[in-house]
Amino acid sequence: MKRISSRTVEEVNSKVDMVEIVGEYTRLEKRGGNWWGCCPFHNEKTPSFNIMPEKNLYHCFGCGVSGTVISFVMEMEKLSFTEAVESLARKNGIEVIYEGSGEIRKDEKKDNIRELLMDLYDRTAGMFHFFLTESKNGKEALDYIKGRSVDEETIKKFKLGFAPKNRNWLYGFLTSKGYSSEFLASSGLFSRKYPTLCVFAGRIIFPIADRKGRIVAFGGRILSGEGPKYINSGDLPQYKKGETLFGFNLALPEIRATKSVILCEGYMDVLAWHQAGICNAVAPLGTAFTPEQAKLAHSFAETAFLCFDTDTAGQKASYAAILLCRKTGMETRIVDIKGSGFADCKDPADILKNHGAEALKKVLEMSILDVDYLILNAGSSFDLGTPGGKAQACGYVFPYLEVIDSDVLMESVVSRISSAFGISGRALLSDFQKRNQPSNRREMTESNPPAGKRKIKPGAELRAMLAAASNMQFFPQVRNEISADDLEDPAAKDIFIILEECFRNDTVGFDAVLERCREDNLRSIIMQAYASGEFSENADKVITDSIKLIKKNVLEKKKAGLIARIRLAPVSDGSYGGHDVPDMMSQIREIDEKLKDLKDA
């Protein structure tokens, strides 16, 4: 493959909107001139991923990754440098020039296996959809789907299909179109043992798309005969089952709008929610809900509604999902089908079929907090009238308490659980803490790192210096009002000295500030303050208020020193340290006047 010219790379870096690209993977919010969101490269609850559009760079203050829009796409899509540039160029109408010949190639067909497989799945999905909606071969499948109250609009929206019962048909058709047997053997569509037999034959097909809507895999439901009820594509170059959610591409607009996601048991449940007009529903793909799927959902949602079966397996799946969602930082609620007054229904598809869309909307409105759901489960599983039953019930909720990282939420949760179990909150917490003593000790060690690695907490002095570092035009005001000796905070004093050096050398750019900063920890906090945009709009007020406080502290410290000297002055001559008492009293009165002026200012 020819090398892409530097001219094309520069054009991609300058013209592609990084915010738009990154926004396909995580929810972003604007703060000042920058954009912030939860990092798509690691699991976090508080957004630390920052995009600086004017610099065309991203940086995560949590895991430390940074780069350009090209490196972002390379990492997220697992593409080579050339593939990432080609993808971004094609999407943004940029001509790709290759070095050596000056040749310009537009919309070049991908020659890598990943793109070829997606093209194959897209074509095959179209054929399967035709068989379901237009062919007599798909009548049985279409009757079944419509019998589950799935309408034509939903069938079209999800591109549902039917794979012909003849297990050799697809192989014969695709080879006649020029696909090689070697390529088809790697496609995931055919049996490994019998390479000409389609594994999805005779099944209703649920196309699985990536977040951009490209078909990357299939799920299939059997209509009759032997075999598992559902089968799903295994991991492929373009598809990782544990990192994908069914319906996510169609649900994303509603997830963004509502900041919530509904996690369902399976394909038919997702169809039911969407047909009812509740379009933020998605489902895992034939496997347990994974940390990667939770991370994907949390990239755009703050609240997760869990809608799994009510049997024992469903309860276990719900509990595991609760823990994953809470770990990622999502508030979690449970959609209780039977508890909502629809005892004749076991899933959303049944409610839609038997009671209609409005009933399904009502079920969502009646969702309960995850802690209440666990309390109900504990009450039905253990005898809360006995000491042993109470102890078992407490043990049941301990994993949930483990993932709560807010003191306020913990207090509320403990109060709710202890009241329901008929015990004291102190007893519940005591047993929980005993259970977690080893991890608690480890967490205490981790939360008290060596002095050189401790986080710097910004007080008034440091905030003033960070505001000035982010807005160098205000530093002349700072140096006219205070000096480095007026600062007690070592970090603030270091920044003042750096800014003074920049001022005297007439190098007032932010890059010059970072260049003179030798300490990594200090450079990091300066960079974080600048990148966050915290001081992009109110820097003058922060500086003015902080200078006033710094001056006040300096005056009060001086006053306290004078008072101490007066108290220590020998009675014989009425002086101490070369100053007589009347003189020191006069200085105190002057300080009081200045403090009054500062207060009135």
C-alpha cells in the first residue's frame, strides 16, 4: 500500500472536527473553549477526557492518553495509520494523495479483511431482509414476527431478515458472486466442520450493527427443528461480542437526549421498546452484560434502566448488571414487569402484544431504585424474622455497598436497608467494614501516596496563580498587588516565580509557562486548569478576589506578629526587638484601617 502524503495528513488534522468524531464514542459537554467527557479509553465516573479544538488535541487527565484525531480513530477502530487517514478523509470529502505518483484516489474500495467482511455482511443482510419481506420462503418467519406484534416499520428499521432453510444456498450464491472459499471460511457465516453449510439457515435474522450503523454480525432465532433457540456471531475482525450492544446505533440519539439507557434481555425486547416509541433500549448479545458494554452505555447515559427476566437467572443477571452500572457511575433503576401489574407477561414483548405501547411506557415510569429491588429480593429469599436470616440478607447486599463511592449515597442506602431489615445502620456498617477490612487498608494506603505524589489542592493563592497562568494578560495586575513572598502555598509561589520570569523575558504565551515549569506535578495541575477552561471566563474576578484574600492574610499575619511582640515587651523599657510599644500600636491601627478598606472594597 502506498504511503499517504504529508499534505493529506495535514489537511485531515486541520479540517476534521475532532469534537464530532469523539462525540460518536462518548457524550461531550462544553466548558469554556474546551469539551469534556468520560474517557473512552478507560473506565471512569467523573469526566477527565478533554478536547482542545483550537489545538486539535485530546488529553485524558485520568489515564494520560493524548493525541490527534487520527490517533484517536486508530485506537478506537483498531485501524492502521493509513486506514484511519483514509477513513477520515473519505468521511469529510478530503482527497487522498499518495506519495510517489501524486495519484488521487477517491472512494477507494478497502482491501483489508475488516472492510471486506463488513461489505459482505451488509450485502447478506440485504438478501436476508428480502427473503423475509418479499419471498414466499420467508412467510413462516414473517408470520411469527408479526404474531409477536412487530410491525412493518420496526421490521424495516432493524433490517430483520430470514436465512433460507437450504443450508448450502448462501455458500453457492456467494461463490457465484466471486467470493473465495478461503474468505468465506473466515466470515463466521459457515460451519467450521462443514464449510459450505450456513450456520444461520432457517432462522430469523437480527442484523447487529456498530455504532455507525454498519452491519458487523448476525443473531439468529430458530423457527422449528433442533438446535439452540438463539445463535450469535462469534468474535470477528470487525466485531467483538462483549463490546457491542444490539440496537445501540438506533438507540443512540434517544440515549443522548434522555441521558438514559434501557438494558434488555434480548432482541425481541429491544424491538418492543422501540416500537412503543421508547427508543433508548439496547441488549447484550447472547452473553452476560460486560464491563465494556457498561462503559459503552455510560459514555452517553447517566441512568440505566435494567429490564431482565424475573426468574432466578434473570435476578442474578440484574444484580451483576447493577454492580457494573454503579461501578461505571450510572444511577441504576429496575423495570419490574410483574411488579408493575402485568402478571400475565414475562417480558416487554409480551406487554406490547397483550396490552399495547402505553402499558409499556407505564412500566418504565414505575421502575424502582436498584437498592429497593435488592431489598425486595432479600426479603423474599431470607427470613428477616430471625437473626440468621438478617445476617444472610446483609451479606446479600454487601457487594452492592462495595460499589457505592459516595458518602451521601452510602448514608441513604444504609438507612434504607437497615430500616427494611429491622437492624441498626451502625450494625450493618460494622459488619460491612469488618468484611472489607483488608481492602479498606489497601485503599487507605492508595489514598495516602508518598509526599512527592500527593495531589495539590488549590486554595485561594493557587487558584489566583492558575488563573494568571491561564490568562497571562492579568499577571501585571498580580505583580503590582502582591509579591512571591506574600504567598504561603509553595505551589502558588513557584508559579508566581515562573510567571515573573516569563513577564521579564516578554514571553507571555502559555507554552512558555509550561516550558519553565520543571516539576511534573505542578506542570500537570497548570495544564489541567488551562485545559478545563475553568478560568476562561472569570479569571479577573478569581484573581481580584484572591488578591484581596492574600492581602488580608498578609496583614493579619503581620498584626498577629506585632501583638505577640507587644506581649513579650519587657516592662522595664517598654520595647521589644528595637520597636517601642506605642510604635507597634500605631502599626496595628494602620493595619486595621487597611483591613477595613479591603472589607469595604
